[in-house]
Amino acid sequence: MNAQHSLDIMTEMVSAAQANHRRDSFFYLLWGWIVAFAGIAEFTMRSWNPSIPAELVWLVAIPAGSIGSIIGGIRQERNQPYVRTSLDRSVTHLLMGFVGLLTLAIAVGITVNWNAAYAVFIAAYSCLTVSMGGILRFRPLVVGGICAFPLSIVALLITFPVTSLVLSAAIVISYVIPGHVLRRRELR
Amino acid sequence: MSLLVSVDEAEFTFLVQTTKAAKGNVSIQLSSLQNAGYIVVWKANRNGKQRTLCRITDKGLQAMADYTEALRSYLPL
């Protein structure tokens, strides 16, 4: 192996690490659409009949997304040899931080109010997409995250059930649209 | 070694595919590197499949740094 071959492999590794994450559109679209539909369903149920426990929508949506992610993850790993780069490590730690913020959002919902919880949730989602976009050098994620962030402030200024619609809009901007752009690039 | 420097850990199949070398050839290289203490090799079960994984050690990283430094001094770069 000469110096040129080593350099070629290094270059290939960087591209492979980036391509690895650019195959993640499945997860963006899965979670994006699930959360968007759950928000719309919650809004519809609360508007139609406020006595219905609309929050139960999340008890269906979150396990459905988790099961879909596990199945998708296993399928993706089966189709390609395993390699873990520093980029993967960064993304894992970022997601751990995001899960921590989600826990905080639920705690805020229980102790303060759910409007504030949704605001924390939108802000956490926005920060996650901006950071992921930066790490993966994928501009649509950065733009989506930046555009969705002001909606976290909007969520504080309005009341239920409109907050659920704002959440859906934020997810469409920060996850669904960049996810479709990513998907289109993968299929090229 | 160049490959393992750029990743945290990698599967044997990945090394074979990326280097485009024969499995036996890569296997011999890995054994030599493991005996020298430059890499660690272990088997792990991932998604029901037994996979051979490898990772570079601190000693391996230092040896690679020394090697590239030596190359730099030989080559007019």
C-alpha cells in the first residue's frame, strides 16, 4: 500500500461516513410524519370533543416510532458491514442529549403546563436538527432547524389545542422537508 | 492501519470491502497487527450475526504516528 492508496482510503472513509448518515432519511421521515400526524390528531380530537383524552395519541405514536426505528435500524445494519466512526459517536451523544431534553419536556408538562413542554420539545428538535445538519454538512437540516426554532416561542404564546398544530408545523419544517430532500439525494 | 486510524471500530467485512484485498490476506495482516499489540480483535454478536470487529490500540496509534513522521522525513513533502 503506497501513500496515494492510503490517501485514497482516507478520502473514501470520510465520504463513507457521510454517506452512512445520508441513508438515515428513513428515520427522519418515520419520526417526522408520526409526530406530525399525532399533533394533527391531538388537535382534531381536542377541538372536536375536549373531554376525550387526546394525549393518548402519544401513547400510540411514540411506541410505533420506536418499533419502526428498531426494525429500520436492524435492516440497515444487516445490509452493510459494521463500522463506527467518530461521526457516529458524535451523533449518538447528540441523540442522548436529545433524549435528556425530551425527559425534561415531559417533566415540564407534568409540573408546569403542556404548552411550555411543547415549547421545550420544539426547541430541542430544532437544536438537534441544526446540530445534525452541521455535523453531516447537510444544509436543509440546518435551515429546517433554524426556521422551526421561532415556533417554540410561538408555542408559549398560544394555548391548546393550537399548540399541537404548531408542533406539527415545526416537525414538518425541521424533519419532514429535510428528510424528503435527503431521500431524493439517496435515490439519485 | 490507515483504515483503522480513521474509525473507532470496524467489522472484518468492512476492511475486506474497502481495501479490496482477499479475506485471507486481510486476516493474516490483522493477526500480525494483533500480535504486535497494534490492534485488538474480538467477536461480537450483532443482530443475530457473529461478527469479527477490530479497533486500533494506543500503541498502534503511536506506531502509525511514528511511521507517518518517518515517511514525511524521507519524502520531499
